[in-house]
Amino acid sequence: MHLHWLIFVLFSLAFFNSECTGWKPKDCSVTEYAEAKKALFVRLGLDKNDAQFTKMWPLIFNDFLADASEVIPATIFVDMYVTSITVNEKAQSISTLVKLETLWPNSNMTWDTHGFCGIDSFIAPKNMFWTPDISIKESIKTEFGTKDSPNVLLFSDGYTLSTDFLSLTTACKMDLYKFPFDHQICNVTFQSTAYSVKEIQIDVISNPRFITQESKETFQAEGEWDLQSVHNISDTILIWNEMDLLIYQISIKRRPLLYVINIIVPVFFFLMLDLASFFIVGEEKLSFKVTLLLSISVMLLILSNTLPSMSQKMPLIGIFCLAIFCLIGISIMETIFVNYLKAKGAEKKSVETTSTDSGSDGGVRNQQNSPASVRDQNEKQSYTLDSLKQILTECWAATQRKQRQKTCLSWTGVARIIDVTFLVLYIITVIVLLSVLGKLSIT
């Protein structure tokens, strides 16, 4: 039950009792109300210089029970409303601005509203009363978000209410495997530092749904994180004595749009450009791929400054960038090898073309010299031999030319086969990689 409903019920019970006893609150004048307030001040012992009696926590709460032989622990009610969240992934901590409402019983601070002009609540200095020694287990640093409230609110039924606004910095062990599509749950644990579970028990005033709703309505930050829910669970811990724990679980979800625009989309376009570079002809292909590799390196540097230094598992976005970095690196090595094969084929073709031209000239010179040496013997026989030699020379030259062309084509063909095969394997690898990473990020 929420604090306001609790107060409403208490007032209703008081009103019901007054109806049963026939008492009705009278209309008090300003003077009478002031006198009643002074009388209540004296009744609560707030006029005494020695406030030890009021500061000491009453160790026995049998005044609230019909059976005085029964002894039960005091229940401290704590409600926590989250109004702002800042997360530090590298430090594994979360900073929150919270509104803390603490309600506890004090049987020494009760009064009958009948005799005090119907006054059912009274504001008094906090330093005059015992306050629960409730600490936060995960706290790294605790400060008051505003000036610490110097007062508490006393109710006629013996309950005391303190409302504080705290700026908490608590440790939170985060799982960044699905970064930036991650969902974190951070605990804020309230426990007593001295009292056992037999003396103090910690509970909530409101139900988790109401706390979550109120926290979302008062949530101020519209940044990277979105508040999902604030739940609470009860537990105990055994140190010297068994102590009661109240654990608030703050569930938050990251808004990934910033990282999608700044990292994931650019790296994906780099991958698409690397695939398109397979259709570039010439030496510009290699320089283009090297530029893409340097761009991916810059993205990895940006990512390393965002993620914490120590992590049990590499985040999926890190695997994504690293895998694309490796793919582009392997693609560069393949391009270098293919260019080497093409250059070797072109070099072989150039050398053999030069030798072919030299062989053809020699054949022609031999052809011109041969007929001159035998022309005197037999003109007809000379003409026949000259024709045969010319035919043989041309056949030999054509055969050599075909062999050279076949050799040049073999180097170029091997390079082309390697290039096409690598492109097919590259596309298959990219599809499998994106499918696996997408499935892991969803599950």
C-alpha cells in the first residue's frame, strides 16, 4: 500500500473511532490551534534540552500489540523512486537520482488527536529522533541531490516519515555482449548496519507497479538509457547476525540509434563498397581497398574508447567490426595475388612478342640469302626450295605465337578464376556472418 493510502487508512480509522465514541472535532480558532500545537510540542518532549529519550529507538514495540507477551521486530518501510540515470560502462557503475521515502514506527511519539484540536501530523527536527541506520550495499558514493531535509513528519499513530532526494553512484555488473542492443538490471540493496532481522525488517510501502509508474512519470533524463521497470525483492544475509535486505532492481534498456548511425551503418557500407570494388579494373582497386581498411581501423579505435577495458566476452558489435576488418584484409591479399598473376602474364607476353619479331626477321633474311646462293645452279629448283622454306618458317612462327598466347592466357585465366571464386566465397561468408550476428542479437 502506498504511503498516501496508508495515511488515508490511518485517518479513516481515527475518524471511525471518533464516530463510535461520539467525539467530533471542534472548530478551532487560530489561537486555539496555536495553543494545541504548543501543547503537542510539550507532549512529545520536544521542549526538553535532553533529547536522548526521543532520540533512542524504542526497543520494544508491544504498545502496538494486543498481546504484550508477543515481541515482533520493527518494520521499516522504504520506497525508492528513480528520476534520473547515468551509466558508466568502463567503470561498471550507475549514477541515479532517487527520491527516498522512509517510514518507521515510534511508540513514544503518539498522541490523541482529540485533545490537540484534531492535529494528526507534526513537523519536527530530524536530529532529535532516532532514524533507521539503513545503508546501501552497492554504494560507491552517496550524496544528497538537494539540501538534506532537516525535518521529519510525525503522525499521531506513532509513525515517522522522512523524505530525501539522493544522488547515488552504485556498482553494477553489466553484460555488454549485445551492446548496443543490451538490457541491464542494476541492484540497489537496503540493509541495516547493526540490527538483526529480529529487531528490524525492511519492506516497501507501495507495490512495484506503482513505483515504476511514478518513476517513469518523474523521469527527467531523455538520453541513452530508457527506464523499463523498478522491482523489489526481499532477502536476508548472514554476517554476524541474520539481517534483512530489501533489493530494488532497476531495469534499463539502451537506446541503440546513436551507435547504429555512427558505427554499424558506416561499417556495413564499407563492406558493401569492398564488395563493389571487385568490379574495379586497374591499379586503383588496391588503393581503394586499403582506404577501406584504414577506415575500419578508425571505427575500431572509436569502439575501444566506448567499451570497458575488461569484459568476459567480446560484444557482438566488436565481432562485427573485427570480422569485416579481417574480410577486407583478406580481400586486399587476394587482390595483390591476382594483380601479381596478371602482371606476370603481361610480362611474359611482352618478352615473347619481342622474341617472335626477332625470329621473323631472321627467317626473312635467311629466305633472302638462300635463293641468292643457289640461283646459279637451277632456277626452278631454287624457287621450289625457297617456297618450302617460307612455308616452314611461317608454320613455325605461327606455332610459336600460339604457344606464347596460350601461356599468357593461362596466367590471366588463373587470375580470373581465383577472382571469381573468391568473390562467390566472399558473398557467402558475408551473408552467413550477418545472419549469425542478427540471430545472436535477437536471442
